[in-house]
Amino acid sequence: MFIRTLAPAALVYAAVPALLAVTASTPVHACAQVALCAAPTPSNCTPGSVQTQSFVAEFPSAPSSSPCPTGSAVPPSGCPPDPASVGAYFTNQDWNSAAVPPPPLVPPLLLPKFTPAPGTCARLIQAELQFEGGFQGEFTVINHSVTFPCTATVTAQVAFEVTNPAILPAPCAFLTTSTNTAGIAPGSQPQTFLQCPVSVACPDVTTGAPPLCFTDPVLLASEFTGPPGSTLRFDHLATLSSWHSGCGPGTFIILTCARIRARVLYTYCTASTPGASFCAGDGLDPAVTTPCPCGNVGAAGHGCANSVNAAGALLDATGCSVVQPDTVALLASGMSGTTPVTFFKGDQSAAGGVPFFDGVRCVDGALVRLATNPSSAGTSSYPLPGQPALSVRGNTPVGSGLTGYYQVSYRNAALAFCPPATANVTNGYSIVW
């Protein structure tokens, strides 16, 4: 707090030590939260599985903070009551949770990252952030005139700033301001008045600012999703300014107490499949411009037809790609013979396709042979017991946001079928990790 004394010939400033609760904590708890972002369009979600989960972190916590003083102060005219805020403010002029050195005196706001429950395949599809800062306080005025009353106008302002460079390209910065006017009787007795409580949200959608909505799969995976105990860190700064007019000569004592809150709202669903099929040799896939080499068109969603299956071979997948370790299994069926087949992965897609023996290949870029596994009755899978998880073998870590493109090649050496080629491929399958 600051004491500013107005005398006829000079201005005298005296600083009063601020109250700093260095043990104040930033509790986190689940909460109800009103979404400001539009509901995301579910994709690759099991019908009816979309859910939300929200958390709030605040500084300071009400149990550990110094209550904002009220005493016998008289509320200014028109000052709205705010009983819920009593005890939930931090009695300090300025703070900065990222100030080093010295070590931070104010802890950062820590919100839990989205963590899928064990045994589920929950996929985060949107995160929404909301911040709120507020303050209240009191001002005391001494009118040194023994004859004349005066009118004091006191304005207090707290500037807040919330930062996380990985998530917020620019800090969430906002002002809270309260102005109060009170009549002061003559004499040297101090008279104390409440500073109106104010609260401002960031972003403030009432002014047309857009809400903070995040739907990019890469950002959701890298910044908002993590193992149990992982957190989002938000540093925050608060800076107090105050000024007054009237009542000269007089003494003003202004005490302001501030708080800040951060909220996150997660929207998630149960994934229906780990990825999506592409590169069909069915003559129907508009992205595939390369025809099956012998006009050997397969069934919808399959690869080009082979000598024993006019529908062509099918590559599908089961399991969960958003847990660690992943449980994804690639399943190839409808192939010819019982010879070993090769599972391979690329980091790019040649969407139009290129001829590959009796089929069309769309997996491109840096190719990785995942494994050559046995087949039985035209079926095979990866991984087999003892083989690395798909994300590990393909060097696409869970939560990386990388996309893996997969296909399976198999031998098809029937001399009367599409000579002289002796092999074919399934359709492709893509997974965003």
C-alpha cells in the first residue's frame, strides 16, 4: 500500500510494506464451466460419447490468503456487494509469478492436462481457456482542514497479464478499474471507505473478443494432453496503480487486494477407430487417379482385386492410438496364399497413387518396413507378440501429432492373372499420432 500526503508546499510519499503470503497456493479443482466456444464437430468419435471436463486454478486460495480488509468501512454509494470474494484476495501491490531471480514469490497457475482414463480410448477434440482477474480494497482519507469538508475521488487499477508462449501467441492482458467518490468531514480523524470490487474476464467476449478455442490436433496432443500429474503452466503478472483528487491538504491510504483465476474446459470423446482408410483401388476413391493396372478394380474401400479375391485385400486397424503404449493392431485380410506379407509405413501420402505390381501404392516419403509377418488363409496382422508397438516401430510417438501412412504388400504370382506382375497391395490406412 502507499500513503500519499498532500501538503500545501510539498508532496510527501511514504511506502508501507505490502503483505506477501509466500505460502499461498494455487489449488485446482473440478468445476462447472459455461463454454464460450462453439461445440466442436465430432470426428472419429463413437456416437454419443462426447463429454466435457473442466478445472479451475486460482491465486491465491481463500484458506491461505489474508482476507481483504473490510472492518467498519462504509461501502461507497452504488458499490455492489461481493461477499463471495472476501478472503479470496491476495494483499499485495504487484506480483509476477515468473520473476527470476529472485525465486518466484507467487506460484504459477497450474491446470491439469487432459489425461485419458485407464482402459479408455478418449480423444481430446477441443480445449477452451478462460482467465479472470479482480480486486477490491479500501481507502482511508484524513482531511487536515479543521473547517471545510471535502470530496475525495479515488481510482484504483490493477493490470493483469497471463502468459504461456506455447499456447498463447500473445499474453492475455486486461485491466480492472474501480473509481469511488466519498464526502470527508473536516478534522484529523481517519475515515475509511470500501473500494468497489471489480472483476474482468480475459478474453472479454462482451466486448467482441473471440474466446480462446483450441482444436488443432497437433497442439492438443503436444500441449494439452499428458500423463497423470502433468500440468499446463500459466505465469501471471499484476501491477497496481492508484490516484486520487480532492481533499487537499489530506492524507490517503489505499489498500488493494487482487486475485486471479484460470479455467480450462476439455471436450473429448471415445475414438471409434484409431485412424482412417485411404487409397482404395475400387475405382470410387476420388483422390486416387491411378487405375488398377489390369482394370482389376476391387470392392469399395479395398485394394485392387487379386487372383483369389475379386474384392481385393483390406487393411484395417483396431485399438487406441492416444494411450501410451498404443494398442493399435493393423489387420490385413483378403490376400492370396499363405506366404509372408510386408507391413510398411511412410511419412507422406502420394494421394493420387502410383502403380505397384497388380495394385496401387499411396504410401510415400521416408518408408519404414515395419515387419514381414506370416499369413494364414489370406490374413495377417502387426504387431505380433514380441514386436514393438506400432507407434514405436514407426517412430511416430503418441501425442506427437505426426501422421503415419500404412499399407501391406503381398505375393500374388498366378500366371493367368494380370501378368507379368507377381504382387499386390492392400488399401492404405492413416493414423494421426
